[in-house]
Amino acid sequence: MTDYETALAGFTPVQVPAIAQAEFAARIAGLAAAMQAQGIGAVWLDATASLTYYTGLALHASERLHGALVRADGSLTYVTPQFERPKLETLLRLPGEIAVWEEDEDPFALIASRATGRIALDPGMSFGFANRVMALPDLAVCSAQDLIAAQRCRKSAAELAILQAAMDASYRVHKAVHAGLRPGISTREVADFVNAAHRAMGMTPVFVAVQFGEATAYPHGVPYAQVLTPGDMVLVDLGGSLHGYQSDITRTYVFGTPTARQSQLWACEHRAQMAGFAAAGLPEATCASVDAAARGSLTADGFGPGYSVPGLPHRTGHGLGLELHEEPWIVAGNQTVLEPGMCFSIEPMLCVYGECGVRLEDIVYMTESGPVWFCPPSPSALIPFG
């Protein structure tokens, strides 16, 4: 057996409770209270992660209107094509009216007949669908962005437990990847193992990026496979989904003995990540202040400035939850104050095109005492796991 086959045999499904019905009901109640405070009569949840957050339904977005209307009194109406009703009934976690439409009927009439006053639209809704709602008479349309983000950004204890289990599982996958590397292995072989490992632990594979050598310099990879050789920089970015919640970890290290240059670049990236973490722990820390600290560290080391390369060409991080990338955005100009329950990545990637790149990506969650790592950050270019 190969090292990867041996590792797969040792993985077992992750055990952690899914979100309970009572929590979904509490989320709806919280949304309804916020709607009342802001004079909003209804919120339309399209087939997005926000629908999943409030109702537990994970629907596929398509050209057909399919979602839920939440009114300010907390009542729910599910809107579905008639032929989807039998399946929908088997998926419901919360009670509510089911309003159906046939293929030759206007589904937006169901919203018009059940919403009054101001209606706030799911920010993930398609522009085409939003236009149809805006054309409805007697309804004032606004965005539900702030209403939804205020709840989704602050994770509950149950959400944090799922995220921790997902992160722990992906951390194990990362360690197994590192242990099984050998000269001549391809990026595809590593990626296949990552996906198989997540499935073995009862998770849904979501993404994997494996890059060797000069290809590590590009944040979203390159369109060709690579084969590992001694001395290569190795970048592995991976994640899976557990009860709908995402994991996301990136490790960069050297296969073999690091050169002085590789060690220097790795150390600069590590300092930048630690600077971002330290900034998140300061009083009244904001998303922008974390980005500024990480980017400033790289600038002090001679990279950048700003988004210039060699340096950090993108934001420092992103929120994580039901979506791989969600609020809060760790980026310049975002003055959102970090609050307990917020989860986000700190990943100030150092890109040196034509040479290599280093990305150390770890997720933190905020507590009353400051940020906490879900998994131990990387200690060195030679020893990537604490």
C-alpha cells in the first residue's frame, strides 16, 4: 500500500451534531425582530446559503423561482414549483405554508400576494429575479444584505463546533498529504487523495489546489499539472463541507531542505500572518486594521506596497461558514468591527512571480478575549504542522 492508501484506511467519519431545529427557529425569530425594528414587512430568501441558514433547506438555484418568504411576524411561506413539492415536503425542517406554481404561471405573483410594504431581497438573488420583484406593484424593495449578515457573521456555539470538527478533519488531511509526498508525485495524485480523504471522513470535498515549484506564486493556481522534485516549494490549499459548513486551510513548505531564499520568503509570510492575528486582538479591531497590519508587515520587509507584486496582490482574508467566502471581508476600507463569533481567514499571500509563492492560511474565530486559531498555525518552512 502507498502512504496515501494507508492514511485513507485510518480515516473514519467525523461525528458532530448538525444544527438543531430549535436553532433554525431562533434564527427566524431573530430575523423577524430585526425586520420589525426596521419597518420591513418581508424578506425573500432565494435558493442560496442564506436560505440554508434560516431554514435548513439546501436548494439548487436555477431559472425557476424556489425559496422562502419570511414575514415580520415570523411566519414562513415556501415557494416551489408544483412538481418539486413532494421532494420539498421531505426536506422541511421548519413548518410553513407551501405555495406552488405551475410551469405556465407567474411565480412572482405568489410573492406579491403574500408580502406587503417593504420587502428585503436576498443579496444572493439573481439580478433577473430581483428585477421581477421590483416590478411588482405596491411593494418597496430593499436589500436584506445587512439584516442577514448581522446574524450569519456571528457564529453560534453549534456552528463553531461544526466548523472546529471540519477544520480538525482537514488539518489531518493536510498532515497526511505532507507525510505521503515523494519525488515524482503529481499534483493530480495529491488532489485525488485530498478529495478521497474528505469523503472517508464523511465530508463533501469542496476544493483543492496543489501547486509545486514556481506555480506556487499564483494565488489561484495554474492550468497545468506539475510533478514534485526535491527542493520545490509546495502549496496545498484544501477544504471540505460538514453539515454544510466549510473548512479552509493552506500550507506552504519546502520538499527537502529550504534554501536561504525560500526560508526568507517563508519567514516574511509568517510574520505577516502573525501581524494580522495580533491586530485582530487589539481593542476595536476592524477588518481593515487586520489587513493593514499584515500588508504593512510585508511592506516593512520590502514587498509591495499595496497590492503590488512581489507582495500581496489580494485582500488578507475572508469570512467562512456555510460559504467558503462570505462576510466579513478582511480588506482595506472595511471598517466592520470584529465581534465575538466572527470567523475569518488570515492569509496574506506573498507572491513572487517567476520564483515561488508562500500562503499560510488559517481560520480564526473571535471571542470576548480576542481571536483564537481553529488549528495550530505553521511553525516553519520545514515543519509545517505544530
